[in-house]
Amino acid sequence: MLASDAIAEEQGISVTLNDEDLDADVAAARAACKRDGVGFDEDSYRAEAAEKYRYAAVMAWLQANLKVEVLPWGGSAASAAAAAAVPAPAAAAAAPGSP
């Protein structure tokens, strides 16, 4: 969720939860847990639900705003040349024992 949190912060995406909808969601989850014989922590569930709705808002934003450019395949030689042009990460270059 770290990436979605960063996107939400950078893009100013926030979610205002409708108390009635959240209460209905909590009630359904509580009933499912009771039916399955597992414990239910309402505060934790509410926090997770808020994260779930925020994540969904980020995914909706990405679908509406993400631009993808499909490039034609240039063959394996072009792929190898492109890979060779990418510099090594600084951490790999400075690793102890590296020449």
C-alpha cells in the first residue's frame, strides 16, 4: 500500500466515508465473523475499510489518468542495446568487493 499512499498524498486524493455505508459494511463483517466463529475488532475493521476505500480511489484515479504508450517490438538486439544503456544502480556500483 505504500505506493498507493504516496500517490494519494501527491495527487491530493482523499476519501470521505459515509457513516451509514461504513456502518452497514461493519455490520456485515461482524455478522460474517460471528457466522465463521472468529473474533471481530470493530476499530481495526473501520481502519482497514478506510484504507480499502482510499486504495480504490487511487486505483480509479490511475485508471482515469494513466497514459500508456505501446511501442513496437524492435527485436532482441534492440532490447539488449536498451538494457546496456541503463546505468547500474549506485548501490551496486559501490558494493564492497566490487572492482
